[in-house]
Amino acid sequence: MAASLSSISVDAFALVSPVPAAYPDRPRHITFSAGRALEMLGHAIEYLSDEYFCDESSVLDRAHLEAVQILMSLNHEVYFACPPVMTLRERWHSFLHPHRV
């Protein structure tokens, strides 16, 4: 019997870190090392999720869900640690006023 999403409670996803208030919708400058970390975390999350939902003998395992949540939280931390891309307005302002930070 395969596990279904309907049996997972909402609080099972409570460990995922919230989106930071500063520039949540802006793209980020992702460095090579941060990109590699995001790629590896994404593969790990996908692997654990596929293993969980494809294994017919699995039962709802709290530790398995927590492992996925920890990886998702780390994924968010790595992504939001990257600096946001400056808007055209911000770039223009820094060009016109180079002495201001």
C-alpha cells in the first residue's frame, strides 16, 4: 500500500524555513559553489521524496519527513544567502551616485 498525501498533516511541513522579508521575489546572484550546493540538495530532496512515495511497504515515518524538511530548510538558507540581483533603478542610482552606499 502506497502512502498518500492526504494522510500527511499540515504541521509535518512546519520545519521549512519561511521566506525572508527582504527581497523574497527577487532573483539571486548564485555563485558556483552555491549553485552546486543547491543542485546536490535538490537531488537529495528528490531522491528521498521518490523513495518515500514509490516504496509500497513504507508507512508514514516521521523521521523521513523531518529529513526532507531539514534538506528543504537548508536549500532555502543557501538560496537566500545569495545576494539579490540589483534592479535597473538601483543600478542607475549607484551609477549616478557612486559615493553613496
